[in-house]
Amino acid sequence: MRTLITGGKSAQALKLLKAFSGDQVILGDYGDMPSFVSVQYQLMDLGPRNDDTIAHNLLNACLDQEADRLLPIYSFELEAVIRSSVLFEEFNIHILLPDSASFPIYFEAAPGDKKNWAVFDKGLLVYSTLLDTDLLKRGEELQLNGAYYITADEDGINPALFMIS
């Protein structure tokens, strides 16, 4: 599977590589990208940032790179991609974000700390820094999709979207 993760120049994107060790990963970012070749991933220039065409540019990048999945992590990308999710689906590109109905809940949630995180794909836990069976259950129950910071309190596990500003 080929997965495009945005924010490719950030430490957060590099952290997410752990969750996709079995994939061919493309780390994309806006502006100049360094020339670096790795067995684990490739870097891709997404061009200049243009908020009016973010979803279109990401769709084109996925098609050009033959990516099966997209994980946008910049906060400015998320709403545009959610609004265009049907278009991505028409091209068989799976977006690792919550559905449009539950998106605001996780977008507005502020993570308590950013130490613990997890990646879910349609409710299935793909990777987690926590070893917690409640996390498995909660992910299935909420049908989580995407990368989340995970905090726990007396009420249980609380996911907030993994994103960068």
C-alpha cells in the first residue's frame, strides 16, 4: 500500500512512519523539500501552499504517486479534504480522517499531552504508543479513522486529531 502523509518536513510526520512500516510512504510538504533518499520513505514537494486548491492539489499528488491512502496532518488541510472526501473515494483513495459528522468533535478536542498517539483505519488499531485494551475497544466503538493523540482520564480514552498548525 502507498500512503501519502503531509507535513513531510516535520518531526510529527517522521513520528508517524512507525505506523506505516509495511507501506511505501511518501512524505509530502509545501515549498522546497530536501533531496534525501531513504528505503523507508520518499519525499515529495507539494508545490506552494494555496488554501483555495488544497484538496485538488492533494488529490493530484495522490494520483501522480499512485497513493492508496492520504493522511493530512496540517490543520489547514483537514476541512478541505473532509469536504472533498467523496472525490477521493471516487478515485479509490482512502482518507485517514474521521467522517464529516464526527470530524468537529476530534478537530476541536485539545490533546492534554502529545506523548501518546495512535493510528486507526476504519476502527481497527494500526499502531499505538499505548498498550491498552480499552483503546482497541474505543477505536472500534467510535469507528476511529486517522491519527489521534490519546489522553486517558477517569472517563476513559479521549482521542484528539493528530495535527500540526
